[in-house]
Amino acid sequence: MESTPNVYRVTVDFCPAFGYTFSMGHLQLKDGDTIAILGGGPAGSFFAMHMAGLCKKHGISLQVVILERKTFLTHGPVGCNMCAGVLGGNIVNMISGLDIIMDSKVIRQNVEGFRLNINGMDAHIHRPSSRVYTVFRGMGPRREPSSEGYTGFDSFMLSQAQKTGASVLHGTVTEIVIPDDPVHGACVVRYTDEKNQPQELTAALVVGAFGVNSTLSRKFGFGYAEPHYWHTCQTELMAPPESDFTRSINIFSRRHSRFLFTAFIPKGRYLTVSGIGRHVKFAELMDELKVLGLDRTLGAVQGQDLRQLCHCHPRLPVTAAHLPYHTRVVMIGDASVSRYMKNGIESAFITSRCAAETALLKGIDEAAFREDYDRNCITTFARDNRYGKAIFFLHKITASDRHLGKGVISLIREERELPVEKQWISNITWHMFVGDKPYRAILRSLLTVTGGLRLLMRSFGRGKGKL
Ligand SMILES: Cc1cc2nc3c(=O)[nH]c(=O)nc-3n(C[C@H](O)[C@H](O)[C@H](O)COP(=O)(O)OP(=O)(O)OC[C@H]3O[C@@H](n4cnc5c(N)ncnc54)[C@H](O)[C@@H]3O)c2cc1C
């Protein structure tokens, strides 16, 4: 157990509106303290890296320990954090900003753009100069165990965190003990190690980076509740060579479907198929491929059985968590909040950076997290996600209406002749699926009178939906 109590400090900030502000009595991390990060996915690794940078800058020395149950060395869902693996330009730049070079061992493909297919009609949105990369989170599909010298994204990031001084303990966290008086006592994290032996670790700060595919969320007694989520479904296939599926990300939406959309993400010779719906199962994803008329095209590749390679049912958070902090505890990444439907890895980067800054520069008590981390980060995400929900609702309406769907596709095709900055609906679709702009800004560009009129004319006016 830690012997000396953590100290309180008065912090002085400069606020442009009010001049200097003083915040009194926040519980501080001190030299030699241990931080236990529960989960070594993107959020956990990014937190360790941000904290190392801050400690270096402020001359503080802390022990950062990441507890992770997976080694990321096994093929299939067991060694993978199950996602579509698309990295938009923002997160690619953020990672470069940490002086990390993601080489060709991590990146499977640089995609040229999107093909949007609504009710069987499609249009391309090309942005070859944009940096949109695809990665596998783990080692790749279960039934195709050749890694071809590649590294999974999560394993790569974990190794980068280790380079900044974090230690990684492979084990499963089973219990978190928060003292009745957390101001004067540290937390205890209990876990079983690789040999299945019970172990424990005392930590001044516990960082919950365990995502939403874990039962750990139930182990905190202070009122934390994980975000609501959708049960999605993914499968891996062999990509049809020299086809649209290998160059672009293909997004399919259609009327009367249980899926909001189905995305086909190229990764070299593989294709990840992500079915996004409220509660969708593998059999329904297979049916969807049939209805979309893709079972034959995709099944024809090397005579593959579509059920063969790999599949998983990851959860996709659609709300923010309730009370994601307490004195000496803070949640980050999916366990806290992420951008609605998109960019979970970027959200993990941002929440981990904000939480690390609050913990080191403001304090580790509940009030510090509420005043700084919650106000500046969680609330910002939650507010923007409201606009995101509206945008995806409009997308659903578009796909449900024959005329509107045709109108959108026809406008995207027509806009191809225009310079990129004038491509109204193509840019909106691009920003929506790459997630490189706040949802509020996307909705504002969508709700313009001229754009709306053009879409309505294309959908319902004379010469409607000309393709
Ligand atoms: C279908 C789908 C597609 C997606 N596509 C994309 C995409 O293309 N791009 C994108 O940016 N995001 C995407 N996401 C979101 C992305 O997967 C998540 O936002 C991201 O993984 C969150 O990172 P995290 O570190 O918070 O959680 P996770 O990645 O879930 O990591 C949590 C870690 O905690 C570990 N853990 C859990 N419990 C324990 C325990 N008891 N003991 C020890 N370790 C434990 C787990 O093993 C895991 O490594 C997608 C999500 C879904 C569902």
C-alpha cells in the first residue's frame, strides 16, 4: 500500500473572461505514484503515451502499468479488438504528432475514396490525396493465419506505449477496490496473471480503458454505468481482385433493412464487412449480402465459403457513460464517450489526452474530473453526437425513400465535374463517413436552402433522379 498520502494543491489558471482563476484543494498525483490502466486497446496505450509526455514536460516521475488480457498475437477475435479498422486523416495526423510512424507493417491499405450504394444505385466519391488508411486491430482473420509480416494496430500502439516507459502486464482484471475514503487511501486492482495466479496492484489512479466488450464496467460501485451500445456484426472475406471492393470503401444502405449501413473495407487481399445495426446477427449479415446481390460476387473469389474466414459481434457505443469518474478513477475511450457511429480510435486519442491532462495538471479527485475532463471533453462529444444522431437519422430516411436515395446518388454523380470545394453533397457524405469534421458543421452544410432545394428538385422535380 502507498504510505504517504497524495497532497492537495491550489491550481492557478488563466481564463480569458475572468483573468486568473484559482481552484482549491484538488488531490494531486505525486512523484513515484502508480497509475493502473485497465485495458491496452487504443485508449489505454494513448493514455500512457500522453501521460509520459506530460510527465517529461513537468518533471514528474510516475509508474504507468497497463493491464491487458489479450496478447494480440493470436489470429481471429481472441487476439483482436474487433472493428472495421478505418483511420481517417485526423487520427493519422494525431498519431504522427506523437512522433509515431505507422509503417507498411501496420497499414494494410491507403484507400482512394468511397462508393456509396443506396437501393442498388451507386456513386463514387474520390479523394486520392486524403490519408485514409485501413488496419487490422489484431493479427487478421482466424482461418487465414498468414500474417504476411504485418502487425496489428493495437499491438503496435501497445509497443509504442512501452517505449515511453509504461509496463504491460498481461492478465485479466477481476476486481477494483476503491477505499471508503479515497482521498487518504489508494485503490487496489486485483487481476489474474498469465499463469492464472491472483495478483494485486496498488494505484494512486485507476484509468478505465476497457471499452464496452468487457464485464469490468460492473465492478465499480460509485454509480458508473457504461454507454448504451448496439450489437453489430462483422466478417472477413477474401477481396475480389481488381474490383471496386479493393480500391474504395463501399457503403451500402437500403430500404427495409435491419442494417443502418453495411461497409466493405479493403485490407490488401482481405475485405472486412461491417454490418451496423441495433442488434444484428451473423446470419442476418449473410442474408443482407444475398439481398444486396453480393453473395455470388464475393463467394466466387477462390470459391470461398462466405462463412469461412472469421466473424465477430462487437458492441458499438451510442451514448456516453454515466458518471465516468470518481476520486482516483477515470474512464476513457469507449468506456467513457466516443463519436457517434464513427472514429472510435480518434475518440480514444482525445479522451485519453484530456483525462491525462486533467489528472496531471488539475487533480485526480472527482471535482477535478468534473470541472475539467467532463466539461471540456465528455460534454463536447455528447453535444456534437446529438447532431450526429440527426445526420444518421436523415441518412436512414434517405435510404428509406426511393426518390430521395436516387436524388442523392444522382447529385453526387453530377458533382464529379465540379471542383472539390463545390461538391456539396459529396463533401457532406465524405465528412460523415470519414468523420473529419464535427457533426454540427456537417449538419449546418447539409441544411442549406440552395442545397436542400437542389436535392428536392433532383428527387421529386422534373427529370427526377436522372442517373
Ligand atoms: C463494427 C465496428 C466498427 C468500428 N469501426 C471503426 C473504425 O473503422 N475506425 C475507428 O476509429 N473506430 C471504429 N470502431 C470503434 C473502435 O473499435 C472503438 O472505439 C475503439 O476500439 C475503442 O478503444 P478502447 O481502447 O476504448 O476500447 P477497446 O478497443 O475495446 O479496448 C479495450 C481493451 O481492454 C481490454 N480489457 C477489457 N476487459 C479487461 C479485463 N477485465 N482485464 C484486462 N483487460 C481488459 C480488452 O482486451 C481491450 O484490449 C468500430 C466499432 C465497431 C463495433
